Amino acid sequence: MLTLRNIKVWDTDEIIDLKVPADGTLFEDGARGADGSAVSGDVEIDATGLTLAPGFADPHVHFRDPGQTYKESMVSGCAAAASGGYTDVLIMPNTVPAMDGETIADPGAPGAREVLDAGYDSVIDYLQHYGAAHDVTLPVRYDLCVCASKGRAGREATDLEHWRRYMPGVDDGSKDTYQLAHPVTAISDDGSAVTPEILDDVFALAKASGLTLIEHCEHHDTGAVNEGPVSRELNVPGIPEDTELKVVARDIAKARETGVHVHFQHVSTAISFEAIRAAKAEGLPITCETAPHYLALSDEALLEYGTLAKMNPPLRSEADRKATVAAIADGTVDLLATDHAPHTMEEKALGFLEAPNGIIGLECAYGVCHSRLVDGGFISDKRLIELMSVEPMRLMGHEPTDVTALLDRETDASQEPDAKRVLDLSAVRDETADGIGLVVLDTAAEWTVDPERFHSKARNTPFGGWKVTGLPLATIIGRNLAFSRL
Ligand SMILES: [Zn+2]
């Protein structure tokens, strides 16, 4: 049993003791046992100054499984998530083949063999049963995001009848309980915006399913980096600033017309935030996220980090970066997501035109965001937890763990009224344990981002060597310590 004495509950500031059965710890990072071994037996830690919060949730990750597991896999991606303090992630559908709910027709297509050899005939089914098929226990929970278009090709909307049974709360008699663990909770063609030719069909699909449309709000046919002084200095074709706004404005109009909830991914420009602010003021069902790199970096970073600062949408101007921080501070931004996008360093070495877009983010997101937003004086520690835990969980249709409600329900009622409460996770009821996702945070820890220590297979991040403040120390799911660096 691991006992954390005097830990602070994130939203009420109540000081409690937390007991976690540590025998089932899935993996760790930096053991503290006297003999250097992992946490085992009874360990007590003075957790004064540490914070207990609902686990982080990221509704925007790419784990490249099936199809591109040389970049990342469900195993390495989930490990990266757990080590970053995340308990829940939403897997984007640009797997290979794409996660569109269709039965794989061509066994020779890229990635198809991985799915078929595991005994499944669709990517959704493969990911539903990943743990059992690969004989692994993944350390975080995950939901699935289904494609908006078949093959994610933008030509024909996906067929609701082909994936409806994977939605939460839909019972057609074919589901086992394992399938229910990884429901389809959103629709997206992430990697691309929904194409104009199927826009009406996709909004109809979102409406019929009741799911949120998660929109990659960026479309450009040419250009590799933000258009401006930096693109001219690098002599790389530029992407105009309004390529994001065009999709944002189009979808806001559609949301007004249909009532469908649209969530905009990785918003990066002042003009888009203006449009979203106005849509929210109008009461439209619009939410948005931004990513750590848009609040921490501008396109100037291309000069320092090269293609490690190449992403889509591109890093924009310093004025846009400041507008991003302002939109976080004033509540226009609903949540923070990483867009964790693993690529190999060989791929990233291809130069500005050829290198793939995107960076990994799960393992330093909290440190980067805490340093820039909380230490920078823009938001409070509590607000950062809302942006990284509470709001993303709700976007995925789940309730974040309410620590105080857990204490009220599960602590010993015979205790003295003024005594410090003890939350013993080994003793919580089964139905309660299922929903628990927690993170232990050291909000004051100063550390240096070292990509070589990441659990992700990938190293593509511009944040290597950054000194940041704020470190997740343990990730708890159910009664288990899923990850620990205590
Ligand atoms: Zn993405």
C-alpha cells in the first residue's frame, strides 16, 4: 500500500491522506524504495504540498496503431499518456487503414494485415479488443473517434449503421463488456477538415448519432509554414492566416443551422478566436481547444527548431500566440489538447516541404502549460486542471472524478467530524472504482524536458531542454497506480 500523507484536494484545498494499492503498479519512472526497487509493500510518503486532481484527459491523440507502429503503438502511446498524468485519451481516426467503421475489403491495403492477423475485420473492432488480442494491459483508458468520411478520403460520409453499435448506451445485443470500455464518442476527419462536398451529410451524421463533430479547422492546398517574415526568410511557401478561419466560419454557420455541437481542434489564430467568441456569445453549440505549442511558440520557433516546429495548422505569428494565451485566459478556449503526433526523426529530417506535420506532446504538456500559463500569471492552478482534466472528460461524454464526492461516499462515517479524512482506494466499492481517474501533481517541481526519457517511441518535440515547472508524479486508474515516479 502506498500512503500519501497530507495531500491537497485540487478544488477544495482539503488536506487528506490517500491510500493506493501499489502492488499492481503498471510501470514506474524513478523508484524510491530503499533498495532502489519499485514501490512495493507499505510505503508512506509525506505529500505535503502535492495536489490530488482528476486525471488529465486528451481528446486529441494519434497512436498510429494499426498501420504505422514504427512511429507509435497503443502500448507506447498509452505509456506516454500515463507518464504525462493522463487517465483518458480519445484516439483520432487517421489510423492505417482509417477508423471508419467499414469492414476491411482489401487484405493487401497498408495496415490491413495487422488488423486481420489479430482476428478482426475492422479497425474499430481491433482497437476494442487490443488488450486481449495483444495480451497487454494498457495503462490508460481510451475512447475512439470515428472518421467523418469513408477511408477519411473526404468523398463519402461514413455509414452510421456500420459503427452505431460501438456508441455508448447503444445496445444491439452484440456488445460484450470489453467493447463498452472503448466507445466511439466523437466524429472527425482529423488531419483534414471535412470537405465541402460532404459537409451536409457529415452534419446530418453528427445529428443522427448525437455525437460531437470534432473539426480539424484548417485547410490549405499549398504552403508549409505560416506566411510572413519567417517563411520569407526560410524561402518556404507560406500558409495564409485565414486558412483556419474559413473552416471555423463555415462550421459556425452550420452549427447555427443544425444545432450540432462542433468542437474546433487546435485553434491558432486571433481571427478564429474572435469568430468563436462571437459564436459563443450568440449561444451556439461551439467549443474549442488549443495545444501547448500554440500558446508557447510562434513561427519564430522554425528558425531555432527547424521541422520540429512544423505542424498543421502552422505555428503562427507572435500576435497570434498572444491572442491564444488571451483566449485561454478569458475562457474562449474550453480545453487544452496535445495533438500528440509521433513521427520518426528521419521523417522530420526531410526538410520543411517534405517533413510530416506535428509533434508529440503528452509527456511535457503539463509542464509547458503550467510554466507559461500559471507561472506566467494568466490562469490559476485550478483553471489549468479544468482545462486539462474536467473539460476534456466532458467533451468525451464522461464525468471527471470528483474527489470530494468520493470522500463523502467512501470515507469512514464513524470518524471524528474534524479528523483528517482518509481515502483508501483499496476499500472503495467496485462500481465506484470503475470510474476513478486521478493524478498526483507537484505544481512546484522544476524539471528539464528530456525526450530521451519519454515513454513514447517518438522524440519529435521542440521542447527538449526546456526548463519547466509542474510535474505529474502518479497516475491512478480505478484502484491501481497506473504510473508512478514517486
Ligand atoms: Zn490531430
